[in-house]
Amino acid sequence: MYWAAFHPREAVDALGKVTTALTSIEFSQVFSGIGSAMRSATFDVLKEGLGFNTYNYGTDNYRSFQMGFLQGYVAGYTIEQALLLGKVFDVIKGINVVKQAGKAVEATFEAFTKIADKFGTDVASVLKKFTTPVLKWTSEEARTFAARASKLYSGTDNWLQSLGSGAEQVAAKGERVYQRVMPKFGAAEADKAFTRMFNSNYGKRGLETFDEGPMQQLVEVYQKGNDRIGEMVERFATNLENKGYSFRDSMSYMDDIKDIPGAENLRYNTISANNLGYFFETKRASILKKQTNTNLVELGRKERIEFNFDGQILSEDLEMDVLYDFTFSGNTKRIMEEVKSSSDGIIKLGTGEQRQRQLKQLYKMAEGTRRGFAQEARLVSPAGQLFDAEYRNFAEQLGIIVVEGVA
């Protein structure tokens, strides 16, 4: 049998002849024509296979393994004899394990060996015991992810079972996303992120229901965060959905803007701070990104600036939520935006220190346009939220444009 392994070119040519011969004869003829010697040899091979077959007797996997074991012996021996003697039909007359049994083998025995090669026999053996028929899946991506998941999460089989007929598709998607993020921060960090996701309700929901882009954003959130990131995600997602917004949409917005400078920090701040203000910033940036006449420049840019406030010259950071270039009628201007929101739908100036911070921000925005950081400054609000008259008037007196309902 090992002769073919050391003569690969000759084996390839012979294998074509062997396959033609195997598929041309019915398996039911295995004991006819060639006589008792073939019958005896066949049973000897099957008996040897029992020493390796760990499936339950009588199951499809058990039968498929036995046929696969027989196929391996027959194919190897036949190639050798065909090459040495040139008598393909004389050697394999009466044997056919390439039809129905062969198809079953592809989903079990061959899948088992591929998993064992990649992850080791221990992992392959775990998959054999799964209630979920992972080794029968046609998608190698899905089988690989199931094997990967079994190393990271002890509840993998139960989780896959809960997905029903969609389990294979979800697993294949998971492997594609894993292959995207692994080159970015390495296999150990990728494993860490997926482990955290498996142990989080919203992490598993992301694996199950998100498209690949938003799912990748969520994986990177879990990778970047500390050991409490699962808690943070749960808290943010619950808060978001309790207010009528979608966690899935939040990750989609993040995917839309992922290539914009500052997006990664905004993504992490959105989750860790549990502040819907960051969510609305992300949504607004996503909306602008999709406009054909708009070019997003940066998110969350900071510039140190001196400004006059209440008779004093102060030096503080001007924070620009969204900075973009807007083109209209052939003219392009740079715009900075501050996205504001309120839990009660009315955005107003507060009292005490909060009021001071809000007014300083307006003065810094006005000074920023004078210094050329942008040609226009805007205050914007989410859909259904309005600025009260005092806030609006104060901003407009400083030359800041107020735009409502666009985030």
C-alpha cells in the first residue's frame, strides 16, 4: 500500500483508472467472480477497521467508517497492483465502495481525518460524540469552526443544537470572520475574543444573527476590552434596546465607518461608556459616510485651542465628534459637528458646572472655525430630538448652525 506514496506521479495516473473501475461495478458483486479469496480479504480488512472505529455499532457513522476503512485499503492496494501488474480489473473485480458508501465517508471519515490533522485527534474525537452532526456537514469552514469552538467553549454542542438547521451556516460564517481577525492580532488574541463571545449572551447573539462585517466589529470589541468586556457589552446592549434602538444596528454603523481615523476609539467608547451619545455619533458618521457628496475625514479629533470665555483666556482641547468635507455645486467646505442628545428628547443647557462645560464647548467650536480647523460648525441632534430655544439661540449667536433630527 505504501508503494504509491513514494511514486506520486505514477499513482495519480493509476488512480484515474482505479476510480473508473470501482464505479463501474456494483458493490453487491463483491463476493462473486473473484471467489472466496476476495471475500476473506474483505472481511479481514473490515475486522481490522473495528480496532479503529469508535462510533456506536449500527449507526450511520459506524457503517461509514467501516466502508471508509475498506476503501482506503482497497484504493491503496489497487493502485499498487495496477502500477506493478497493470491488471486493474483483475485486482478489484466485484468491489465498489465509491458510490453511496463513499459519499457517507466524505462527511464522516474524511472530515474526521481533516479535523484530526488540524486540531489533533482529541478534538476530532470530541466532534464524533456531538449530537450535532458536524462531521456530516458539507462545509469545511463550518466543520473547522465547530472544532475551533469546541476547544474554546465547553457548551459548543448544545449551542450548535440550539441553532437547528442554521448551525452549519452560522459556523461557516464564524470561521470566515475568525480568518479575518486572526491576521490582525494573532491566533491567541482571536481565540480570547471568541472565548469571551461564547460566554456572553450578546456575544453568541452576534455570532448567530449579525452579518460578517458587524460581527467582526463585535469580535474586535471583545478582543480589545479587558476581562469585564462581556459585562460592558451586556450593559450597553440592554440599555440600547430598552430605549428602542438596535444593538445589531449599532455594530452595522461601526462597520460602515471602520476605515475612518478615530473609528476604533469611538467603537470602544460606545461600548465601555454605556453612553448613547456615542451611539448617535456612530450613527451620524454612518449616515454621512453613505452620502456621495461627503468625505469623512476623522472622528473624535482633538485640537488644543486658546479661547476667550467669561473674560478669561483659556487653553483646552476642542473635541470634534465628526469632521468631514462637504461638496455642493463644485465647492467643498470642511465641517465640524457636535452630536447632542437627551434622554427626554429636549436638549437644553444645564445648570452649574454642566452649563459651564456646554457653553465652553460652543465657544471653542466658534474659535475653531476662526482658526481654520473647519469652515463651518454645526450642532446636530438625533431623529425626534430638539434643542430648546436658549441652547439654539446661544449657538446661533456664535455662528454655529443648528440641525435637528439628522443623527
